[in-house]
Amino acid sequence: MLSSLQELLNHRHFDIDTATSGAEALACLSNTRYDLVLLDLGLEDMDGQHVMDFINSHRIESDVIVVSGNMRIDAAIGALRRGAQDFLRKPFGEQELFKTIDNVLTQRRLRQTNRDIAYRLELSERTYRYMVDASPDIIYMVEPEGRFTFVNDRACQMLGYDRRELIGQHYSTLVHEEDFARARYAFNERRSGERASRDVELRVICRPNTAHVENFNDTSMVVSLNAIGMHLEQTEPGKQKYIGTYGIARDITARKQTDAVILHQAYHDVLTNLPNRLLFQDRLGQAILQSKRNRTELAAMFIDLDRFKLVNDTLGHDKGDELLLQVTARLKSCLRKGDTLARQGGDEFTVVLPDLHVRDDARVVADKFLECLNLPFDLGGKEVFISASIGIAVYPHDGETTDELLRHADVAMYQIKGQGRNGQAFYDDTMEDASQQQATLERSLRKALEREELEMYYQPQVDRTSGRIRGVEALMRWNHPVRGVLLPEAFLAFAEEHGLMLPISQWMLEAVCRDMQQWQGATGGNIRLSVNLSPAYLDHAGYAEKIRETLLRHQIDPAMIEVEISENICILNPERAIAQLKELGRLGVSVAIDDFGTGYSSLSYLHRFPIHTIKIDQAFVHQIVDAQGHYPVVLAMISISRGLKLNLIAEGVETAVQAEYLLANGCEMMQGHLLHRPMRLDALIDTLRNQHH
């Protein structure tokens, strides 16, 4: 019978399991969820009612249809009491079986649907209650007289009052007195739909010391209120009864504060909190109108910090920002209350000085700026020195508009830059030509690489004891098509400022490697080459790999290359410099400190640097005017090189007295015009050949 019943049900596409005993049935019920169980009461190992007891005790959600040949009424009653959905007596017909199964499954689906609906209703109610109480907004209702009949939990939290304190209170107790007029219309709103009150801004009073308002200046907050009238339908058609107002108030205090911050930031520099370019132009414009009305003069200044990029490159942008803050404080201390200091961006500042008594007052202020900026800056224990280039334009002589004054002050500033920096200058018409020359220089320098106008010269480094050339220093020249041969000081600082040092440095490496191949092939001599690399190149990612690849491609022994770096790089950021020097050391090249002795900081770091050579700067060499004199700085450098077992080279040796003094005190390697001037490659090859003969 079990097999025939299974075959019969298979035609209805049910998923069916069968059990031939009560124990097997219990195992199936324990492991599988069934919608319907067809249960015979007369199982061979137990009564079917025991199976139903198992279903009930384990809370198994399966409907049961009892199938039994037992005609006793108590058997049917027992099955129904245990939760059976129906009772089929054997024998039964096919239609009766399917009808019973369909009825039970239909009832099962209806029960599930009812449960789902009940659950959704309960969930909806709980969700609504939660949304109202946990809403970030104040939700309230007032009766027609304006007294609160409902407030949500959020209202209590934000306002700092207990619900019992608010219910029955008039709304006016919470509204700032200056906003009563607008509040009266919003809290007594009778309209609904599009005409209802929307986004009405009011100030609401909170209880003092409320956590919500602890960061505000007072105990009020600003809310945006939306309100609609509530009405009940009357028995008469078309009649409604007004029963109060329902409203939602959103706290927009933070937004209002953010708007104020955004407005401030739109016109102020984020780092220094100084007026930015936009606000400065507005202030300058107002000052011009006032000067025109009062027939007075005003000065506009353009200030550019000198050597700021070096601080950024060596100490990092955090220290650069700290330096800008200290500069801001010093500049502000030199100004009057009515003056305006602004940051244009980067290391550029602008100043407007209204109501000048005499033109020279602007010069006095500029000199104060220079004096305070020349004092050392302390950046986390590191002493840093900078200066500034200041250009000044005076209204109305140098311009009558903001654009004219700023442009002319900028031109005057670049005039100071070109004259060596650390100074101030008033604008005059002749500077326009110099400004045009600067712009032309930049354009020409960008094309110099393409036109192959750059060339390497070489100055020999001579051992004075033997008179032989032991090394050469690579020096760049620019064969300018109009201005002739330009020395590095005429264009390299400019290239540094305008981001041209990376391509120029890479060109230089290629050029010196090609030249080195030629003189080694022509002379057979192993002459060490010193090449000066800019901080910008050493800070560029992958610079070491580029050097390695260039040397390998030209088959240059790294041991024959000495990289010269500025002492300032080591002084400003010793840890970073050590890492860079170690990376150079891993390439196999040696390292020299150029311009040694010109730095401001302590020499305590020197023994930590992986360097091989120090070069005495020519500024100290030029002080030697007497072979029998005493020059303690030079002597100290010679002692340092001996103590640290470093090579020593004196730069800028131009007189026999200088050479005699240096040699007598232990400095044997020298370079300078006394020995050899910088020369082209062909002249160097001839010089080296003559030495070998």
C-alpha cells in the first residue's frame, strides 16, 4: 500500500520520503522539514500517535493527515487532539485522498499568509514607533490652542526636557522671543498639502547643560520646521474639524555653522587662516576706493619666501607648513590693525597698506619684514634660515586697479629675485623689460634641451704634491643663442624654481657619461668625475635606478663617479639625507659634500653621513691672503677631514698664496683658476694627454 501511495502521489509532483516504521519516521522528521505527513496509526513498531507526540514535543511545524483502518472513534479523537488536520479511513478513493491533501495544504498556506500579515502589521507598528521615537528630528503635535499633546523621544533628548514637562506646555516657552512672529504661523498651521508651512527657520531654547548643545555658544539651536494642520471628517459631507497641528523640526544648527565655516574658508587660507586671493582683492579694491575718496596713497606688496622649496624638499611638507605658520605670525606682528596680510598660495604672501603718510612708510614695513624673517626658525629642534623677496607698488603712481598694482608688485618682486633675493624694491617702468627677460629666459630654457644648447665643461682637480690631475668636476654651461655662454648661477636657480631640474639633471648624467667614455678611450687614464645633483633629482622616485641604468649603458665604473650634494640637504633633514646617501653608496659611487662650512647647523651629524669627500667652499679659501696667516675655519675643516678619514678638496683656489697655505696645512687636492679654468671636452682630453707625456 505504501508503494502504491507513493507512486500515486508522484504524479502530483510532490517531493516524497517514505518510512516503513515509526523509528524510521522519527529519524526523517528529525532531519528534514516536511509540509505534510501521511501517518498510519498502525505502525509495526509503535502506535502512530507516538509519532504525533514526537512532532508536538519537538515543535515540528508539519501538518498531519492520519491514514488508518481503525474504525474506533477514540482513535480519530486522539489523532485530532494531537493536532492532526484530517483523518482518512481505509479504504479511501483517489479523489478523496487528493481533496484531503489539497485542503490541508491550502489551510497551511492560509495560516502562513495570516501569520505573515500579522507579523508585518506588528513589524510595521514597531517600525513606526521606532521611526518616530528614534527619528533624528523633533516630531510633535499641538492642539488648537498651541499646547503640546505629543512629542517624540528625540525632542526630549535634544531639548533636554522630560516628556511630562513638555506635554501641556505652550510652544512659545521653547521659541526664542525674536522668532515669535514666525513661530505663531508655523505652530498654528491649519493648512495641508502644498500650502502648509515648509522650512521655517526658528531658534529653539534648550535646557542649559544639555549634552546636545554643549558645543554651541548658547543654549539655543536653529531648527527647520515643517507643519500641517490635522482635521477630522464631520458627519456632514464636506465638513472638517481642525484638531491641531502636526510638525517636524530638524536641527540645522550644525549646518548653519558649517555654512559659516564654508563661507569663511571660501575667503581664507585653510593653513594660515589669512585672507586668500579672493578676499585680498576685495580688501585691496575697498582700500583703493577709500584712497581715491580721501586722496591718499596705499601700497600693495608681493612677498615671496626664498629657499622655502628647499625646506619642503628636505624636511617634508609638514615642516614646511609649520614654517609658513611661523612666518605668518612674524609678518602680522609688523602690521597695523587696518593693514591686510593675505596668502596667495604656496610661499607667496600679499599685503595692502592703506592710508600711507609718505611713500617711504612702505619701505619701513618691508624692512621690518626682512629683519624678522632673517632670524632663525625652530622647526622641531632644527634651526632653519630663510629670507624673502618683496616687491612694492604704490597707488596711484604704479596703478589704479587691483590687477595693475598686484602685477607691478609681482614684477618688482621678481626684480629682487634676479638680483640675489633677500631684499625689497619699489616698482618702476624699467622693470617691465626685466620681467619680459625672465619670461623669455623660461621659454628659452625649456627649449635649450631640444636645441642641444647645454654643454658640459670640466675643471680639473689637482694633487699639488705631484702636480697631477686626479679628478674633474663637471660644470654646466648654456650656449644661449643671444646672450652667449651663461654660467650655472644665471639659470640653474631659475630652473629649480620652475621644475626644470629633473630633465636637466638626466641630460647631464647622459652627457658626462658620454664624455667620460671619450676621455678614457683617448687618454687611458682613470680620472674620477665629480657631478653635482640637485635636491629635486634626489627626491624623485627611482633616481638611483636611473643612475645605475645610465652608468651600465655607457659602461662606466661607478667607482669612478663622485656625486656632490649640498651641505644644506644634510643639515635640514639628516635622516632623509642619510637614506639618500646610503642608496647612492649601494650603487658603488662615492659622495662629496659641496660648499662645506656654509651651513648653519651643528656638525654633530657629519660622522653619521656615508660620505667620502668634503669640499672647502671658495668663500673660505678667498679669505686666505697671507701664507703665514691664521685662518681657523680652514684649519678646522682640514682637521675634520683628517679625523673622519675623508678626502679633502679646496675650491676656488686663485692665488699662489692660497695654494701655499693650503698645502702647508695639509690640504693637497685643489681646484681653481690658478690651476685650471673650466674647459670643454676637447681641451680636457688634450690636457690629460699632455699629463701622460
